[in-house]
Amino acid sequence: MNSCKIFLLLLSFINLSAQDYPRREINLARLTDEIFSVQGGGLNYQHLYENYAQLISNPLDLNYATADQLSSLYILSSQQIQNFINYRKEVGRILSIYELQLIEEFTKEVFLKLIPFVTVVEENSLLNKSLLNRILKEPNNYLLIRYTETLETQKGFSAKTDSASRFMGKPGDFYTRFRTSKTEDFSVGFTVKKDAGEPIQWNPSKKYYGFDFISFHTQLLNKGKIKNLIVGDFQSQFGQGLTLGSVFGIGKNAEAVTTMRRSNLGFLPYTSQYEAGYFRGLAISYELIKNIKIHSFISSKGRDGNLQQDSSYSSISSFNFTGLHRTPTEMESRNSFQESNLGFILNYKNQSLDAGILLHQTLFDKDLNRNPSAYNQFYFSGNRNQNIGGFLNYHFSNISLFSEFSHTINHGNAVIIGLLTSLNNQLDVSLVYRKFDRDFYSFYSNAISENSTPQNESGLYWGWKYIFNKKYSTSGYVDLFEFPWLKYRNYAPTQGSEWLIRFNYKPSKTINLFVQVREENKSRNSSATTNLYQPQEITKKSYWINMDYSASQDLSFRTRIQFSDQKFENRNTSGMAIIQDASYNWKRFTLTGRYAIFDTDDFDNRIYSYEKDVWLAFTFPPYFGKGIREYLVLEYRLNKNTDFWIRWSQTHYANKETIGSGGNTIIGNTQNDIRFQVRIRF
């Protein structure tokens, strides 16, 4: 088809499609179920979700989006991405997002999933203006102001609590973020946060400037040979994230194919409220010649850790990742040591091949000396870690190969090798092999692993996705793994397996049903004192039944039933939750609510379920014990530039006299939380 025919077809198609599929906000509940369907374990879902949500607030321009950027959405298969790249080369500039419907294998379902994350930016006269003018006049900006508070009095705020354990600040949690950005040009932003109980104070000697957490960045893109320059806070994503990976790394889930490969995104502004896992300093990507770039960064920032001190020597006994600084003890861990990072990446990239060499050094100003235990004999110790490695990704036809190798100087190795392929228009498959030595160390990895870090593990993963027709599809995976050395709660080498299968049924535009089953087999130290060093097999199963349905264009419902059961040392425990959601749109108002009943035998059978929250906020609480969970979210769109949210949630327990632990303890069996947010576009 020549360009003229495509253009004529496009004009008529856009006109029809714009009426059928208006641009809309993404269904975050459905997205979360697809990306985070495996719940619990070592993933920090809030931080993964928050990075993902940034893609919604800063959609990709289809005229500039790279294959890696599209891959990072975990929506498109390798073949669909290649079809898009080929289409753009053939027709030139894309005029509308609705052109996506003209591309081979871009079904209506794929199109509707993709449109919240992409846009087409019109060329305008601002391109000829100075950078300062472009920043000041850029319409893609927002300011968020958010306040959250628990209405019941928590122990840490009580006057009866001793001063060493009493929270020093007010009960409210305050958060604000500003960002303005233009695709392939610039990004400027900052984030300010105070957790509940943290004080607001000015103490430059301790790097405390009003609020506990302040993050900022300025990014410039495509300024001659400088393809990317970031000053401030940033994250990195190279290769398969084995040596350098951002906090945005998806684990095993029902989207069993596309999420197995990491995208080689390079340096990205850091906008999360997570107070670890990022760099602070300078990052630059420089194009030497066509297809060859040098990426380099330098970073230095304070880190939280628990110190061991004597009269002449201090060391770090453990890291602290909570980001909470509410009591004198927690305040002592704040910025208790300095961490410096230096990295260098040489990258060759063309249409089919993406390869690179990586060097990364992490240096602490104090030694890390962990308290010795049976399982941590091969954990990192000292003050310097150096990794050298390489990655190679190759795409041909309908096959995408990816790999990364990394070596910790004077210690162990780690390797990931995998492939994605579309065997036909209906079946996509992924295969991934991984092997991490027990003395391999990487502090900024998001590689696929069963452990929370890529260490002391080998495994083989197989995932698939099969589409029968427009109504029926299925997906799933099988993962076999082993741990050659001792690990936490496993005082002997062990092995295990995990599998998941999901069946989707969509009988009409207004009804979407899925059923999911997952089973995980691992080992855990025996609870019997006489058998403490003899791990016993533990089997956990979870079952989901979910239905989304719409009564009208403005009224929609979701009904879900979740079960879990666990067998360990001849003891069976279980849990269940019945959840009903409803959402109603009326003019400028949107009201969403939930009523849930849950009953679990113990914390091991806790049940997670995503909850609707204010824009860019994430709530994914564990339901455990016996009780009722309710919430309401009201959104009001004052005008095109201003939105307001109010959220109320309540958990009522039938079998508890206190809620929480430590300073968060509430006397009683009910907890109420309230949240306010406003978003302003300038």
C-alpha cells in the first residue's frame, strides 16, 4: 500500500474511530491485575506501580517512541513493536493515535490498552523558542498536593508514650510533586514528602531542609551529540537490569511473556517517593558516532543504615529501606553513611542489535559488617563493590533474544539468557534461564529472580499467552528454581517450583471475566526446635474469580472472590475475600466504592487486592484476620486545569482488640483513613 492510499484510508478511519473510541483514563484496576497478578513475596508493588503510573502522566509520543520504550509498557509483543516501527518508517509522521488501528496485529483490545500511554504531539512554534520559554509555556505539566491522615490515635502520637518511642511530628502525611516535560526535549520536576510522624524542621548540618524527603531533577534531551543529560535524581535501566536496573522491574505475573524482558531505557528522571534505589548527581548519554553511545554517571547521596559503634570505629550492620524518620532512633539512621556510585556503559545499537559493556562501582564511606548468622555468610561485606559485564539483545523476524552477564570483581558471576517469540498470530512464548552465584552482588538490580536480590539462585522459566479468538484467551507460566546455598528461613540448599494459569473470557463489550490459579512450592525451616535445620516443604495455592461488567456507560461494577490455602508441616491454613466494587460517573463527578469481607487464618494467607485511589497514588493493602474493608473515592473535575479528590477508607476487624504494631498501634478494632488531593495544570 503506497503512502497516498494510507493517507486517504487514515483520514476516513480516524474520523470513524474518534467517534467510537474517545481517549480515556486507563483502567488502573485492570492494569494492576494484569501486571501485578502475583501478590505477596519480595516485590515492592507500590514503587513498581508508581513508576508505571508516571507513563500515564507523561505519555510517549508515537513519532519518537523507541522500541525499548514501547517494550517497557509490557503491552505489545515483539512482533507488534516491529510492525509499528516498520509502519512509521513507511508512512512517515504519524498524525493521530488512531492510526494504530491500521497496523497489522494491533487489535481493538491492544489499541484500547495502549492509548492511555501514548500521544501524538503537534508541531508548534515553541520549537523555535528558547529552552526557558519552552519550559515556561509547556502545557504538559501538573502540580500535585496530597494530604493523608489516620483518624484514630496511634501509639506513637500518644502523650503517654515515652519520649524515645514517641513520634516527633504531626499525624498528617504530606506530599507534593511538580513536573513539566516535553517528549524528546526536556523534563523538570521536584517531589517533597513528609511521612506521618516526621517533623518539619530546618537543620542544614544534618541535611534536613524543612521536609524529610526532597527529590528534584532537570533533564535535557537531544541537544546535539548530547542525547540525554540529567542533573539531580535519576535511575538507570540497562541490559536486563542485572547490573543496573531501575525500581521499575516487573516480576512473574499473568502477563507471562512481555514482562520477562527488560527494556534498555538508559537514564530516566527519578520521580518516585521511595527513598532508596536511585542515584543523585549527574548522568549523561553522548553519541560518539552513529549507533554508538557512551553513557556515564556519578552519584553521591546519604543512605539510611543501622550503625555499630565503639570508641574508635563505626560500621553498618544493615541497610534501612523504610524511609521513616519519626523517632530519635529512626532519625539516627537517617543519612548515617554516604554512598557514592560511578558507572560507564558503551552501547552499540541498530535496528536489530543492541549490545553493550557495563562498569559499575558502589563505594560506602563505612564498612558493611552484618551480624553473622547461618545463612548470610556469603552476603556482601566491606565498603566497595565493583561489577563488570555486558548485554546483548538481538531481534530478527518474530524472535527476540536477550541476555546479560555480570561479574563482581574478586567474587561471583550472574547471567540471564532468554527469548520471546510469536509462533503465530495467536501464540506468544517466552523462555528465560538465570544463574546467580552466592557471592554475586548488585545493589541496583531489578533482574528476574525468585529471591528479592539476584544471588544464590538458578532457574528456568517458561511463559505463554494464547488468544483463541476475540472472546477467549489464556496465559500462564512455569518456573523451576533452586538455591544452592542457605538463605533466609532455609538453613539448607533447597529447590522449588511455581506455576500460574489464567483464563480470560469476554462475551461482550461490557463484560470481562477471568479465572486464575497459582501454586508455589518452596521450603522453609521447620518450626520444631528439634528439626530447625531441616527445611520442610510448603505449598501455597491461590484462586481468583473476577468479573468486570458495565450496567451503562456511566455505571460499572467489579465482583471478585479470592481464596488461598497453605500446607506446611501437615497443617492446613486458608483465607478468603469477597469483594464488590462500583463506580459511577455523573457530569464532573466520579464516585468509586468498595465493600469487602475477608477471613484468613494467618498472615501467610493474607490476600492482596488493588484499591482505587487518588491520581498517581497506590493502595494495595494485605487483607488478613477477619473483618470488613470499605472505601469511597470522590473525584471532581472543576475545569480542564483543576481536579479534586477525597478518599475515605475503613477497616473493621472482628477478632482484634488492637491494630498495627509499634508506634503504629491503634487501641480498638477499627481504623479510618482520609486523603485529600488536588491536581493543578498551569
